[in-house]
Amino acid sequence: MTERSTDGFTNATDPSGRVIRHRLVDRLYHWLMALAVLVLMGTSFVPILGFKFQWLEIHWITGVLLAVLVVFHVVRSVVWQNWRNMVIGTADIRDIWREARHTISGGGAPPTRPGKYDSLQKLYHLAVAILVLAVIASGLLMLLKIDTPLWRRDPYWFSADAWGVIYAVHGLAAMAMVTILVIHIYFALRPDNWRFTRSMFRGWISRKEYSDHHDAERWKA
């Protein structure tokens, strides 16, 4: 027996009682992106601490690879997956308000069960998307100021003031990414979120975890 799931794929009923949350290609993307971000952070901040090495070439090549990964992710999300799973809707805004009120005062209705992603995961994804796009866009512009095998440097594309804005955007977005990464690791290590962490390694959550924590109408799996 098969059914069309809300991630855009036809899934067979798993006799082991597991629900596929992340397919192999998506897990590979996640970990390759994580590796790229860590390399970019290392080549950005380690030299400031006094460690000298040929960081610039590693940095810009990794940045280009990150841009390619993001393009792949966008195309896959739009063409082969249901990108609406990550869109913040009115139900998510309501649940964010309910979660905040329930956490602060202990009163009010609790949030409803989410679909594949809850409202906070969607907000986090939006923040990562904005920061990564800011880093990539500003980084690609900064490539105009270095020599590569494909082009010669030309720092006169922009005025000094414009370059200042580009560098500021790149630096601020990079610093914000450090904070975002720390938040991500913290929530990934929380015991109540281990099902998500496991699914990013092994691809699945249990059928019980699915029924306990997700709305079957909002995520048909």
C-alpha cells in the first residue's frame, strides 16, 4: 500500500513502524552544508587568533561550494519536495503566541501538534536562509577583489562606501551564523529533540513519535 506524502514523494508503508523524515540526499546536503559552514567559520575567525595559514583560497572555494549546495537545495525543494512544509502560516503564528504564553504564564491553550516542522523550526530555517543568502551574496561580490584562476581582481566595481557596506553585511551575517550554530547544537542535544537528531543521521522517526508529536493532517506520512 502506498500513499502520496506531503513531502512530494510516494512512500510505502514501513513494516518496521518507521516514518521517513529525511531522505539520504537531504541528509547529505545537511551535513555537507554544515561542513562548509564550519570550514568558512574556521578560515574566518582562526586567523584573527594569530594562527597563520593560507586561508583565503580555502575560504572562497568553500564559499562557492556552499553557494552551489544552496542552489541545489532550492531547486530540489521547489521541484521535488513540498516547499510549503517550511512556509510560516497563520497557524504557526498562532502556535508561537500560544507557546510563548504557555511558557511564561502556564495558562492558555497549548500549541497544536505541528506538521512535519513546528513553528520554531520554520522560524529557525527562515533565519538561516536569510543569513546564508546574505553571506553568499556579499561573499560573491567580495570575490571581485581577489585573483582566481577564472578572473583577475577588479576592486573598482564599487565605491569605497559600497565596499564598506558589503564587508559589514558579510561580517555581521557571519557573526550571527555563529550564534545560530550554537542554538542549533543546543536544541539538537536536548533529549526531547533526539528524534530529530536521529532522523538527520538515520532518516526516520518511529511511528509512535509521529503520532505523538505530529498532526497527520498537516504531515501525511
